[in-house]
Amino acid sequence: MSTKSVSPATSSRNTRKTAYAVVLVAIGVALAPYTSFPIGIAKVNPTQHFVNVLAAVLLGPWWAVLTAMVIGILRNAMGVGTLLALPGGMIGALLAGLAYRMVRKSWAAAVGEIIGTGGIAPVVSAFFVAPVLMGKAIPLLALVPSFLFSTAAGALLGILALRLLKRANIVDF
């Protein structure tokens, strides 16, 4: 029987990422009741996209997806989200993380977030989540404006927050 040893540096990095993820989930869940509002037929939450950009840059794509998923589940449990929050948050987080990994610029994470949440997530929501999981038909064009508004506002806030955190020497990315 072999045991896999983890170096102290790897253990420290994983602990830091876990701590950041927990804090980001707490921010996303704590602010959700105050920043969720209906636009059209969707309940939008720019805080989710703000957190996605932070998570993408600070943690990477897979941690960002996990963070978005936990926030989406908790928002649904609290009644301040819908099942549409899951693809919206998770797809945006994944593309934000991958875009940041490729370009290493915070604006790339914001662009990935906007493409993922504003472009791809409405398609997944309209053609899979709404009819299969929610039992209702939602027109694609009814989702796109609300998803785009929410993600653009949140992504912009995410870029601003990252710049402020870097300027204050709180994080380095």
C-alpha cells in the first residue's frame, strides 16, 4: 500500500485556495439577498459574477466553478435564486478561469465571464434547465438581456475589486 505524500508548499497552497473559496462563497451568499432582483423572467445577481471574476483570477477555473456551484445551491436554498443560477454561474466561472489562465489579465477573466454567462448560459438555461429541470419553457431571447446585464455589471465590479486588492498589496496575481 502506497501513500501519496504532499509537499508542504502544495498543502499550503491548497489551504489558501480553500480559505479563499470559503470567503468568496460567504460573500456571494451574504450579499445575494441584497443584490438579487428580477429582470424580465430571470432573477439576476451581479454579485455572483463579481465573485466569479475574483475566483477565476485568485483560484483558477475549477475552484471558480466549485465556488459558483456552492453559491448557486445556497442561493436556491435561501430562495434568492433559481435553477438558472447554476449554469449562469458555473459556465461563466469556467470560461473566466480559462480565459485568465490563457492571457493572465484580469480583463480576460471578465470577458470569459461575460461570454460564458451572457452568451452560453442562456442557451443551456433555455433549452435544458428550464424545460427539463423546471418544467417550463423559457424563450432564449427573454434570458439573454438579463444574463448580459447581470454579468457585465458583476464582471466590471470584479475587475475593480481585483485592482483595488492588488494596489493595496492584499493579493498578488
